[in-house]
Amino acid sequence: MTKTYCTTESNMWISPHTGLVTSLPPAPRSSFASDNVAGAHPLVFEAMLAANAGHFPAYGADPITQRTETSFRELFDEDVVTQFAYGGTGANVFALASMLRPADAIVCTSHSHINVDETGAPERVLGTKLITVPTRDAKLRPSDIEQVSSMFGNQHAPQPGIVAITQVTELGTVYSPDEIRAICEAAHAVGMFVYLDGARIANATASLGGTRAALRSFTRDAGVDVMTFGCTKAGGVFGEAVVFFNKSFTNRSIYVRKQTTQLHSKMRFIAAQYEAMLKDDLFITLGGRANAAAMKLFNSLHDIESLKLATAPDANSMFPIISKPEREILQSWAHFYDWDTSINQVRWMTAWDVETAEIEAFAAGVREVLD
């Protein structure tokens, strides 16, 4: 049955065949727009509240930050250097600034966050060039590194110096450990370094096995030089951790962090969140919850052919196709983002705190409109 819609305060649709007016079900309380919209986990707030008692040295000299740095070394079973920053874009800029050499350029996918979602911050602040590679799934491959090899040694061309990848990618795909290892080997073979944007590292870790060993397999063991380790999307409040496996980049990184405006004076409030997240691997648990919620949503709706949800999500996002009339009525009822309007693509993303009842409510509304 073909349906047409009128957007009213009561969110009614009208069948052109029967004239029947039907109301959509109550909108879900949860948003399916982003995992950034969720609140913080209670244990994170408890840790921040505990950090609020008393006076402590500033700029990371406090005992909470020092304990959390130790926790990161235990997490990776490696003598890593961890430095905290304010947020994702700032951490990306700080990490990349610590790695860049004069005349270096950064190779990344055209989908990458540093290319399309940071208002040109890497180019403006770092004064470097992003060499973007179009890919079907937002993943780089060793062959993409080969494509830029003609630039090496050309004094008129920026020199590819860093390969930047994202885990989970901006299209919701997850690199396997072997895929990242292959990228690192190809990059290192030509003198390049590898940076991993881990804003959704919790989701990736849960997707790839849900253990510390799984995390190490696609970071430390794969050959990544520097990474960000995000917790905001997995139940944190604010802040980001930059983890250096290649400690040659830490010779001046503390100065670079200050210069790129990422040195937080009351750093204990960032560190306390990570201390809570790393304890008992809470970050993996929360990433797993978000992934499981996405799978429930997929299982509830993938039979609707027009959505073109042929493949189960790797992590906590999916990108269905919804034509404009249906999209407008659904977005007036429940919040989610457009993605690529040229092909009527939207993004649905689940957060760590989405409950089954909310998934069912959202699925019921989508099915009411599209079935």
C-alpha cells in the first residue's frame, strides 16, 4: 500500500487508498542520531565526583592522572606514553602535530573525520596537506599507499609522511587486525608512520572479540605508532587520550599539546573518567552494549527491502536508504541524521544506554511508515 504523509503535531499519516488516518506510535526516548547524544555512565560520574574532593597538583601531576597512565600501560601490556586532551578534534590535531615532519602530508580516506568533520582543523592548525583517497567502505588499503608513492622524492610535492586510519570507520566498518597490520607494514616500508583515530575504540574492541588481547591485536601488535583512545562516545563526559606506542614522538609532545591548546589544567577530571572506563574493562562492556543494540535494530528491520540493509553492522551504526517523504515524517517523529541525501541515505547509530524497548519503539515507527 502506498502511503502519503502530512506532518502534523500528532504525526499522522493518511492512506490514499482508504483515507484512513493513523497515528505513529509514541516516539522513542532515545535518539538514534549518534552515540554522542547519550549521557555518561554512572561510574564515570562517580569517579569525577571522587576527583572533586580536595586539592591536587595541576596539568597532570596529580595522582589520579598518574594512576591512569599506569592503567594504560597495563591495558596494552606495553610501556606506552599516554597524554590526555580535551576532545576528539583537538586530540587528532595534537597527535598528528607530534608526528609530522616538515613538508609531510597525511594520507587518509575521503570519508575520514579529519577530512570532512573537523572544519579543516588539521590543515589550518597543522599547515599540512591531506591526501584523500576515495574508498567504498572508508577503509584504506596498502594499495592506496602505493598510489601516492610517486610523490616521494619530488621536491614540488608534499611528502606522504603519515597514514591516518579510523577504527571504527566513518561508514561503520571495522578493520581486522590483519588489515591494519598490512597497512602498517606498507607504510613503515616506505618510511611513513601510522596514526589511528580511535574515537570509537570501545566499539571496535567489542566487535573484534571483546578482550584486551583483541584491542592489542589491532593496535600494538599491528604496528600502530600513535592512536587516540576515545571514551566520550562510550559513556564518558569529555576528554580524549592520546597513546604513543612509538615513543620517539614524545620527545616534544608535551610542548605540542600545550601549543595546540589541549593541556587541561584540572586534568584529573579527564583521567578519572578513563580510570573508571579501564577498570574491569567497562569501556568494552559499554561498546558491546551499543553494538548489540545496533544488531537488534538491524534484526528488527532488515527485512524491509527499501532500506537496503543487506549486511549486519560491524559495530553500532548502519546506513539505510529512505526516500525523502518517508524520511521527513520519520525525522519529525524521532531524531536521526541524513548522511548522503543524493542517494537518500541516512545514519542510524546506537549508544551504550539504548534499551530494548526503545529499539522496539523506533522499529515499530519505521515499520509503520515503510511497510
